[in-house]
Amino acid sequence: MSDPHIISSFKRHAKSIEGQLRLSRKIPADAGTICNVLLKVKQVFQRVPCSSFSCQGADKLRYFAEKVLPQITRFNQKRTLIFIPSYFDFISVRNLLLKKEASFVSVTEYARVSEVSRGRARFLQGRKDIMLYTGRAHFFLRHNIKGARHIIFFGVPEHAEFFSGLVNLLHEGPVSLGQSHDEDNAMDIDAPASCLALFTKYDAHALERTVGTGNCDRMIKSEKSTYLFC
């Protein structure tokens, strides 16, 4: 797997008298997993300015706090699923939402089954507006999250198939609200689904597997920072 952490470890610690050789595979645009998205939803990829590899988590959190979260609050956006590949980033986002007193639940790999079931039910019924979902929880448990209309990727998933799989969870039609039938929930169900993915230049390997080599090169190197896929 072409992972920056693994590559960094080889550069720092691996020693070989024969040198090192790295092979890379070019991925055509039509082979990226984004082509497996079945729903008609606009997928916005936003490149976040990043000063260094060690600061990418803090830079994405700052962008989320200054640009993304205010929009969610301003438009009273409900049924928002936030997928966070790194557990360390999850802690930062969770603490931010706690500070802002946001209405949210969390689904993590460390939560008890009862906590996960209760959180998923509250999210589905519209009693909680936001769900935080970690990458490891999805890797090991593959929850079928119901009730989401909007999804935000706090980083591109390392396993590219996760992107299309999670976007396909967004409901195009009405969902069962359980005991909640208020007008706000009904209005949000009728709103168009949306997808936002935050990435930095250090997410290039994961991004390449998602959108293809050509698109990835353009998205990483271009002066433009926002890209739309339909």
C-alpha cells in the first residue's frame, strides 16, 4: 500500500546496499472508486492549505471550524454524517462539537454495542443532527448508517471503496423517522443530498485511488482548491 507513513518509515529506517525501488500504478479516471457512486449527488472535494505533514490534522480542524461548521449551523443542517479516518482527528472534532454545544452522536470502535445502537437510533429519528463515524469503526464493523442526507469526509478514506460505499448510504427518498415527525425533519429529508471531502496534498495516495491518477495530480498541484464531481 502506498501510504505516506510507510514511505516515511522506509526513508528513515530502512537500509539496503542495493538501494530502494518504488513501483506505482497509474489509475485511470474510470477506475477510481468515485465511479461506483450510484446516487445523483454533487461531490465537492476541497483542498485544505497545509504547512507540513505533522500539521495536517490541525489545519483540517481549523478549516472545519472556520468554514464548514459555521455553514452547518447557519443553515441548520441536520442528518449530517461526518466520516473521520483518524481516531486522533475524531477526538479533535468531538471536542470542538462539545465546545460548540452541537447536537451529535459518535460511533467509534471503542463504543459499547448499546451506545452505538442508541446513537444510530437517535440519528435516524432526527433527535441528533450530526453523527461522527470513525474509519476503524467502519473497517471492523461496517455499520449501515441510516438517515443521513449529507456526508462530510474529514480526510479521504485510506481504503478507497469506503468513499463510494458511504456516499451510497445517503437516502434519496424518505426515511423512517421512528417517533419523530416534526416539520424540520420533513424539510431536511426533502433537501438534496450533499457530499464534501476535505483533503490535503499529503492525502494524494488515497485521493488517487478514489478519483484516478490524472484527476489527483490536477487536484493536488493546481491553484484551484475546490473540485466538483457529479
